[in-house]
Amino acid sequence: MLLIFILPAYIANSTPVIFGGGTPMDFGRKAWDRKRCLGDGKTWRGFIAGIAMGTLAGAAIAGLLGNNFYVWLGFLLSFGALAGDAIGSFVKRRLSMTRGSPMFAIDQLPFFFFALAFASPLYLPSIEGIVFLALLSYLLHVVTNFAANRLGLKRVPW
Ligand code: CTP
Ligand code: MG
């Protein structure tokens, strides 16, 4: 099932909002353009916690379905999601957008497409499935970030 498949990526991507903070992944360094590589919004704690929680979700699914395959799938989806999220921030910084500024598509989609790419050696949905999940991921990202802002978990609603 498509929703079960992508669930670890969603868990991984939302975990840093709660557990993130601390040392930034770029250690405060600037790139060649003298702007931050990734910015303070991408931290090691968020990265590790996201991969851990997403993999745990994969392990839970594996337990329920009696198939260890989902542990590996969960790990790859989570690793891809967090890597894609960081790459999105890298792109934003190169375009001179400060941490937390809203950017259409780059805020919502890299986590999904990188999760998909990292998991693709194990499993890739059909093209229709990918289009459906991309739309769902976009919508869920918008809705959940709005909710996280209202709940006081996130300072901006995107
Ligand atoms: N976060 C984190 N570590 C990560 C990813 C996210 O600590 N690897 C936390 C940060 O507190 C971040 C929050 O989750 O502010 C929301 O993530 P996101 O919206 O992706 O970051 P932004 O702060 O909006 O920064 P950017 O402009 O780089 O997207
Ligand atoms: Mg953001």
C-alpha cells in the first residue's frame, strides 16, 4: 500500500520540528557566495532524530506485516527525506533566501523525491503512484506546517 510505503518518510520529515536544534549541520560555515551553506534550520540532532524515528516507523510496519524488508525501506526513505530537506535548504541559501523564508515547491518536495530516490533500489511505485504521492506530500506538508505553527511548534506556518 502506497500510504504505508511512504509513512516513514513523513515521520522522518516531521520529527526535527520537535527534536531539532543544537549544532547546525554546516557548523555555521559559509559557502563560496559568503552565505550559509545550509543555515541554522538544519541541525545534526534533527537529522539523526528524523532518521531514527523514520527507521523506527519502518520497524513497526515490518513487525505488523511480518516482513523485515520494511526496516530497510524505512531507513532509506528517512535518510533520503532528511538529505533532500537539507539539499532544499542548500538551494534556498544559494538563492539568498534566509532561514525560514517561504519558497514554493522547494519547501515541500525535495524530502519526498529524495526519499523516493534513496528507496528506489528496494522499491519504486508506479508513475501514477509517484504523481499521487507527490501531490499528497505537497498538500500534507502545507497543512501540517500550518498546524505546527498554530500549535506553537514552528515559528512560521510553512
Ligand atoms: N530542523 C532541524 N534539523 C533538520 C531539519 C529541521 O533541527 N535537519 C528543525 C529546525 O528547527 C527547523 C524546523 O525543524 O527550523 C523546520 O524545518 P524547515 O522548515 O525545513 O527549516 P527552516 O527553519 O524553514 O529553514 P529553511 O529555510 O532552511 O528551510
Ligand atoms: Mg521551512
